[in-house]
Amino acid sequence: MSARTPVRVQGLVIPAEWNHEGGVMAVAIAAFDENVYLVQGGAIADQLLSLVHGEVEVTGLVSETPAGTQVIEVQGIRKQRRP
């Protein structure tokens, strides 16, 4: 993975991985700038599982895998409210 860069991302929480029963196991952020960030697991990231299809602003550190996937280690979450 590449060096980690601090970011603030706004977007929608989307499913990224499912279990046998169809339950969401991992999520990504589909950002409003059209980038997709795979959320790295962890206690804070687990909170995003209950926000699938919700609009959020997250802060964290982004790195890129050798395959070009952007991965974010979420450090903070703020649920956005639509007007």
C-alpha cells in the first residue's frame, strides 16, 4: 500500500462485501467526487454497517493498494442530514 494521506470525504455508504445469508460484511464510501473508498475494518468502521445507503462525512487516512483500490482507515464519522 502507498503512504497514507489524511482526507475528509462526503458520500454514500454502500455495501462492498456480503456473507452467505446476504448480510453486509464490509462497506465503501461512494464519494460525491466520484471516487470510491473501501473502508478498512475496525471499531469505528463497524459503525458504518448500520448506515448503509446513508449520507456521511468521514475523516481518515487513505492509501492505495497495488491494484489501485483506495482504502480509507476511518477516524471519524458524521451522519449528514438532507434538507
